[in-house]
Amino acid sequence: MSDQANNQLFPVFLQLNRLRVLLVGGGNVALEKLTALLGNSPLTAVTIVAKEISSDVRTFTSDYPSITLHERPFQDADLDGVDVVFVATDNTELNTYIRNESRKRRLLINVADKPELCDFYLGSVVKKGNLKLGISTNGKSPTIAKRIKELLNEALPEEIDETLSYMSRLRDLLKGDFTDKVRTLNAHTVSLLASTEKK
């Protein structure tokens, strides 16, 4: 089977600020997950459950009123009313248990450093205003994903957000059927991107 056939990931952008997130774990790996989650969606409601919550996690979350901390062991009831689950513990038995319980409830789950237990992965993200690009190597090389992120950050002009705003206003003003609108927008996109590249 080809590598392309093996790459079954479907890219999607979640509006996490509309979902309820559970994070099990309170150490360095949990902090990495939180940094990624809140860096992209700072209004996300996250409940953190862990036997021990590090001072770094407490400090980081102090600026986010939508974060709830529970310093205690995980309980099955923690999955009630949750939409997405992140697990960041070094307890293999607990990780597998939470994964199985999440599957029973049809909850999407991400278990740190355990691709076989994950329904989805967190990729590298490039952000320029309203433009957001997700990068995944299908778990093959996070280092390459990080390097590609750096390259794209350098290559994309800062003015790209102005271009996006202009295109949004133009789309709202256009008349005609869908095909005419797409043709007009495509023509403007070519000229706008060409002028941006020259800067």
C-alpha cells in the first residue's frame, strides 16, 4: 500500500470555543497541549483533572477564566458533558482506560505520544491574522512539520490579512450567480497575490 493510501487523516478546523474540553494531566505535556489549544482558541472552556497540577500549569491558566482545575484522580463522571478529550499522563493503564471510556461515549480523544490511541492529532499551525494553516506529517516527523511551519511563517507576507479582509468585502458586494462570483474572485486573487509577492 502506498504512503498516500496510508495517510487517512482528514484535515478539519474545530471551533473549540463552542466545545467543552477535558484535559487529563497536569504536568509538562499537559502544558504543551494547553499552550497549543489556548494559543489557537483562547476562549475555549477547558476542565483540567490531575492528581497533581504543576505550578507552571497553574501560572499559565491564571490568565484564562474559562479554565477549571480539579487536583484529584480522574473519575468517569469527568467525561459527562464533554465534547473533546485530551490525555497527557504517563500512566499507560489510565490512558488506555480513558480512551476506551471515551470511545463508548463517542467522544473524540487525543492521547499524548500514543498515536494508536488517538482519534486526531495536533499539527503545527501557521497563523497570519485570519489565515491559519495546519501542517501534519502523519506522525512521521514533527521536526519536519516544525521546520515547514517556520518556512511558511517567513514566506507569507504580513499583508495577507489585509488581502483576506478585502476579498471578504468584495465577495459580499458581488452580484450574479455562483460561477460568476467565483470567476471574479479568482481573478482578483491572482492580481492581489501577485502584488503582495512584489512587496
